[in-house]
Amino acid sequence: MKCRYQIVVLVALLFSACAFGAVRKEIRIPDITGYRTLKCDFHMHTVFSDGNVWPTVRVDEAWREGLDAIAISDHIEYHPHKGDIPTNHARPYEIAAPRAKDLNILLIRAAEITRDTPPGHYNALFVKDIAALDIKDFLTQIKAANDQGAFVFWNHPGWKQSKPDESYWFDIHKTLVDGKLIQGIEPFNGDEYYKDAHTWAGQYNLTLMGNSDEHSPFDPPTENHANHRTMTLVFAKDRSLDAIREALNAGRTAVWAMNQIAGKEEFLKPLFESSVEFMPVHHRSGTTAILEIRNKSDVPFELGRKRTDKPLVLEPNSTTILKPTVNKETGKADLKFEVRNLLIEPDKGLPITVTISAP
């Protein structure tokens, strides 16, 4: 028996050592002036609701994939594994917290309020007592979350939409917005995009959110921009839970989903300028100048002159040659682009102007 115990302990230690010996893939999305760019996922599940992993696995995945902060948001009302795992709203956070501390992952106590549509699903971040939110009446429940100081956002608003032109805005949502009972909205959920919800974010001044909503284990660590998880970029004053909360309240977020980033122009413009460097012209022949464009981030940028043009794609962590036409006498040119995959609103890319001067 003693020998068997020693073997079990040894195996546990080996697994622990392997986990701590894993490689973290740092995400290269730069800070902007005055703020840290934190990579966050505020919507995911474990076996304590309808997920398929243990809470510590979510922390390990986040560390491997270069995240700064996560929220494990198991459903309050839905527990399909309760025959094997007793319902305990506090346990996912309690189990994950020591691991998060070891790996320097900021862990937010959270839960998902789960109702049929309408009203739909809502994540409550920074809650103090999840069990106290297990309330039958929906509005009472949402108000209770707010009373706890939670940041509440509407999850995947259009996931029950059966027809492309079917509205998923109901009277209850007007009540929530008018009463300031929700502060954010999630137009980007996994690989799904809800265009109307993106519009409502701007229309109703709701903080833009995008998250994985992952239930199963994640694939192996991110290798490139093409297979990253959907995440919320939070422009925070520092790397702390308090700073994340302040930034969410202030609406300082963007969403990196698939090959695009959505957010307000006031954040996407400095993000682009911090990521991309137009180098000085190194050669000129008549009215043709030649210069390098360096993309120092993990995000590809699609530069277009006209909506119908094939975009110039600045691949991640790469250098691209550009050959613009310049004024014959002055050698100057103002290059106007639309960064098509930096969405400042639905179907509208970030406008930029770059002035070059060729000797």
C-alpha cells in the first residue's frame, strides 16, 4: 500500500512538473499610449455546468495561449452533470484560483444567468456570491447581480435567431438598457458574429465583448493568427483585476475574432499605429517610391484603397514592400487606406492616412 501511495504521488508530481514546464505562446498585440493591452476571455465553462473540463484546465489553457485574464462563467441554472458532480456555484472559482495564482493569470469570479430567449443569457463578472443569484425571477436576478457590483453583459444575442432578418431585440432588452442593468454586449461568440448586436453596442453605449464560450478542451496552443481563440482586448491602466473592471466600465475594449479586430476608432487607431511601422522611402525612380511596411504584431492587416480593390495584406510579424506613386516635383504623397479588418462599426474599416516623402 505504501509503495502504491508513493507511485501515485510521483505520478502527480510528474504531471505537475510537465504542466509547469509547458511553453507559453505570447500574443504580440501591443500596448497603446497610456494603457496596457490585456488579452482576456470572459466566457467559458467547466464540468460544473455543461463544460467538459476541470476548472484548473481552463487556467492552464489560458496560460499556454498567452492570456492575461479569464472568467469561468458556469451556468447558474443548467447542470447536466449534477448526477456526478454536485451543484456548487462557488467551486469552479475556488478550484481554479490557486492555479491561477501560480500561473499569474487574473481570475474573475463569474457566472452565466441562463434563460430562454427572450431574455437570453447574461454573464455577470466580479460577483461576490454566485449562490445568492440563484433566483427564479429574471429581473430580480439581474438586479441582484448589479447590487453585488457585477459587470453584466448580454451573451451571444442572436444565437437563437432562426431567420437572417429575424430580430432578437425584445421589450425586455429595452428595459435592461434603459435601467442600466447591463453594461456590455457580446456580438462575437466563438466563431459566430451578430451584426445587429455590434450596432447596438455603439447605439446604446454598451461595452464591446468577444469571448470563446468554450465548453470542450481547447486545441493545442495557438501557433498563428489563424487559430487563436476569440478574445476581448482590454485597454487597462495596469495588469490587475481593478484595472480590468475600470476599463470595462469605461468601455475601453476591442474584440479580436478570427482575422479581425472590432472596436472604437479611438482605440483601433493607436493599436494600428503601435503595430505597423511605415519605414522611410529607401529608393525612388521617377514618380515611384519604394518603402517597407513592418507589421510587428500577430494580427494580419488588410489595407484597401477602394472597397472593390484586392487588399494589401500585412502578414503578422513580417515586412511588406510598397511602391506608391509620389509627386514628381515634391516627392511626397498622402496614402489613404481603409484597414478593412479593423472594424470601427459593422462593415466599416478604420481609415488611415500615411504621408510619405521620397528624397
